[in-house]
Amino acid sequence: MTAPHFTPRVFSGIQPSGGLTLGNYLGAIRRFVEMQDRGGFETIYCMVDLHAITVWQDPEALRKNTRELCAGFIAAGIDPEKSILFNQSQVPEHAQLGWIFNCVARMGWMARMTQWKDKAGKNSENASLGLFAYPALMAADILVYHATHVPVGEDQKQHLELTRDIAAKFNHDYGVDFFPLTEPVIEGAATRVMSLRDGSKKMSKSDPSDMSRINMTDDADAIAKKIRKAKTDPEPLPETAEGLADRPEARNLVNIYAALSDLTVEQAMAQVGGQQFGQFKPMLADLAVEKLAPISGEMARLMEAPDEIDAILARGAERARELASPILQRTYEIVGMVR
Ligand code: TYM
């Protein structure tokens, strides 16, 4: 349980390491908007550019992707007045607390992270030290605000468990109740959107095949084509949600349909159960275009005024630092640094 003295505060981040995908939108950004609008939380959303450079990023592309991600947040409904919206490198407290957490986290904890194993692969000797330490910086992102809730897709669950381990070890080692044990918020029909080409792989901005994902900048034709060509099996959709259990591609498309129409999977199956893919896919494509086209249009409009985006990020960073700075200072005192 989160200790009661922590203000209900939401933090989450997305890497500006490529374009936004439908997975980021349904698994993360839609929930960010919902938590912003629900009330009762302070909401803080971050473009984690320091995380992005744990693997090589072309500098110009990183700048463009950071601005485009900011445009994506706003186009999808994040209001930079209601929420704090900023990029990580403008708030040095993240990296500063990250260093302290590098000294709290254990090598063994990091080595068990599946994202590290997937990304470093067999060539871990050649991976950056930053990639290995990545989850300690992520814990710092969250805990430098004493955030209590973190909405994410399912792939981040293990990192959030590690965040709790770091908070607990810090509190234990220094005999304090200083950092909250943050709650992951992994909710909705699309916490794990899969590749459109392979139902066993996550939809990802780094997949070499563009047909495997829907990008938030895709136009209506591209969206429709990708859904039409999405891999499926030859059977029609089952009548009930249970029938999707061993049919990963069918399940993925139904999950996407449910999430886009704000339904549970059961409710979605009441509408589309038993349909042939020849009927279901065009309906899904129309729905996706209807929901996503206004966002990509708005993103393109915002990208025409990069100065305005930069001003929003600068203002967000200022507000973020007001929260982060006292928490970092207090951490230094707890650790024994002379201030
Ligand atoms: P990243 O940039 O890979 O993804 C951003 C968010 O999108 C979610 N997501 C998905 N959800 C459902 N289906 C998918 N196919 C899919 N792909 C991505 C992710 O779960 C995530 O919520 N380590 C984080 C970034 C981060 C962070 C943080 C998150 C850094 N610091 C602090 C939360 C709190 C990452 O790489 O996300």
C-alpha cells in the first residue's frame, strides 16, 4: 500500500526514439489522458530523451522525434496547463537521483530485466552501460516526484516492480519512509498490442517491418492497408472472448477494436463475435481511421510551429523542477551529502 502522506500523483514517460505507434497510444497515452481528466491526481508526463540515447540516436532525428512526441501528447488530449509536459534532459534532477539509485540497485536485479536481455541480446559486452542502468533512471523519473501511480503498458511491469524494490531498499537502508511504493496502472483492453504481422511479438517502433505497426502519423490509406493485410487465421471470429485464447492474431485485432471503441473485450465480442475477417477488418479499419486521423492531423498542424512546442516543453520543465528539486535535496541530506 502507498503510504497515506503522499499526494496522489501520476508520472509516466515515453521514449522519443522513433514515431508513436498504436501500441503507445492505446497502452499508454489514452490512459494518460484519462487520468488527467479523471481529477484527483497531479499528472506529469515526460519525453524520456535520456533513456532514448541508451541506444544510438541520430541527433537531428532525436530532436524531431521529441517535438513530434510532444505534439502527439497534445493532439491526443494532454493539456499542458492541466498536466506537466516536458522532456527529461531539461530537468537534471532525474539524472542526479538516477546516480543515487545506481548505488542502491544491485547488478543482479538489473541483469534479470527482460528488456535488458532482449535489447542487449548475445552481444551484451557491446551494449552501453546506460542500457544496463536504464531501470534505475526510470525509478528516478518516478520517485523524484514521489509519484504514487504510473500508467504503462504491460511490458513495463517488471521495471515498475524494480522501482518498488529500489524505493524499499533506500527506505530500509537509510531508515526512512521517504519514497512511496508506486502502484503500476496497467488497465484496459490493449495493455499489450501485438505486431500485425506476428501475434507473438509486441507492436514496436523498432520492428524493421512498417507493416507490423500502425504509426500515429499514418494516413487513412496506410491504416486501412495495414489492417487489411494484418495476419489472421482462416476461421471466422469465435462467438465469445474465451474462444480467442489460442488465436493471438484474432485476439489482437479484437483487443484493438475494443480499446478504440472504449469497450471491454466481452462487450466487443457481443458486437463482432462470429464475423468473418472479410467483414470485421474493414469495420476495424474504418474505426481506426475515424479515431486516429484527427490526431495525426493535429500532430501535423502542431509540428508546423516547433517554437511553440519548445516553449511548452520549457515551461513544463520549469514546473517539473519545482517539484523535483526539494525531493532531490532531501534525498542528498538523507544520504549524508553536506549541503
Ligand atoms: P516506451 O517508450 O517503450 O513505451 C511507452 C509506453 O507505451 C507502452 N507500449 C505499449 N503498450 C501496449 N502495447 C504495445 N505494443 C506497447 N508498446 C509500448 C509502454 O508500456 C509504455 O507505457 N521504459 C519506458 C519509458 C519510461 C517510463 C519511465 C515509463 C522511462 N521512464 C517512467 C513510466 C515511468 C519505455 O521504454 O516505454
